[in-house]
Amino acid sequence: MKKGFGIKLLGLIFLMLINYGCDQQTKKIARTQLHENQRISYVNDMVHLQLAENTGAFLSSGSNLSEGWHTLLLKILPLLVLLGMSLYLLFSSSFNTGQFISLACVLGGGLSNVLDRIAWGSVTDFMILSAGKLHTGIFNAADLSITIGLIFFILFSFQGEPKDDNEELNVSTASKE
């Protein structure tokens, strides 16, 4: 195993658990504090809370699939993708720190939603953002982790690993000799 693998593993577990825990806690609060058909608005009608159980994926896509396809496409396949992403993130050295943290957020949010589908058959959604006539679909904290993680992953992709000053010094010294 590579040097630093234990630190990467602990970091990944820690970041995933933070995202998982925040999502699960906010869903628990939403299920206990919000009632069906209730919509609460905050911040000049820009933030809305409304309880919804989503049996599908993004914007309820796949909610009408047969049980077999639903299990395969919304439970098993996402779990395998998350496992593959986790292993690749742990064993690859091609990610900078920002990308690592970003993907750990994506993995934590994804895991939370997938485990909800497996355990409960649905995912609790409860937030809607709006600005005038523009508005989001209903989502949860895991969706937010996934979205923000992907945005930051893209941003951090334009930033390489910091160069080692000694490496640059050695190249300069070697060329003078």
C-alpha cells in the first residue's frame, strides 16, 4: 500500500460521514417538523420547506419503473458506482486535495440517498429555492452535497497540485552544472 493511504482512508470516511450525518439529521427534522401539504417560506419567499417522499431519483425520474428495474437502476447500480468511485479516489494519486474533498462530499451525499432508497424505499426531500419565476425542484442536503461537490470538483480540476519548490530548485541547479 502507498504511503499516506491510512490518512486518505480516514479523511474519506470522515468527510463522507459528515455529509451523511448532516443529510440524515436534516431529513429527520423535516419528517418530524413538516407535515404533508404544508409549505413554509423564508427569506422573502426564496427558501421553501415542504415535505416530499421521492421514490425515484433526480426530480422523481425512475419512480414509475418496475420493481426489478427500480432495484437495479436506483439501488444496486448507484451503490456499485459509489463503491467504485470510493476505491478509485483512495487508490489514485491523480486528485489534488480540493478534488479529493469535493468527491468525498459527492460520495457522502450519494451514499445517504442510496441507503435511504434501500432502507425506506424513498428519499425525503424538503427544500425548494426560488427567485421570482425561477425555482429549483425539491431536494435535500445530500443533493446539495452532491451538487456543490461536483461544482467544486470542476473548479479544482483547473488547479493542479502545488509544485514542490525543491523539485524546481533541483532542475535549475542540474541545468547549471
